[in-house]
Amino acid sequence: MNDNATPPGPADLLATAKKVAAANDVDHPVDILCVKTDRYSLSPVDGTRPQANDPVYLIQMTGNFVAYAAKIPPGSKAPRGNALTVTVDANSGQLLGWSVLLEPHDLAKFGEVSSLRAADPGTEVGPEDRATW
């Protein structure tokens, strides 16, 4: 772990979410939600076997995603789905992984869910639009 790492704030998480969404063919994802959890809690969902139970943020959004970067057999079509999840290290802000899903997860089973939705330009952002932890 980098001792000089800065934990990500809501703006950092939103920027990461939008960057991954754009790479999966959606420039304006909706319902961008976030929950702070840990690696062990996510392992049944993401299939990983983490060596340490580090804190992470699971970000989820909806749209018509196409997983162009997915590893698929030659000649196969890229996976598509209506939800995209992004896992970010809560200490460093490092992107740990992403998945395109057919249906969104129930994030409430991992902890308190916060909105990371981006406000339209010129729109005042209220407390309900900020992630809190």
C-alpha cells in the first residue's frame, strides 16, 4: 500500500465511475450509487479471493453497457448489460475491477448506500446529491 495515498472523495469516485462507464459505451450513466464495504463482503459477488479484507467502495450505475474490454473468445460479441459495477480501494482510490451485469445488485446488503449522481451544469447540488460516509 502507498503510505502517501489519499482516500478518494465523492468527486473522485464519480470521476472513476464515469470514466469506466465511458469505456463501456455509456457517456451518461444514471443512478450512480456507492456503498463502502470490504473485500470479503464482495467476494461472493465478484468472484475474487482477496488475501486481505481491505475497505473498498462499490459503485453501481445503470445504462446500456457494452464490455468491450472483457476477455472473450475470438469471434464472440462483447457482453452487454444494464448495470455496471466498479470497485475502488477506499484507502488509495485505485480501480480494482469492474463488471457489466444484466441486473443491478441490491447494494443495501453491503452497507449504507449513497448517491454519486452528477448534477446537470448550472444545477445547485444539495446534500442529497453528495455521498456521505
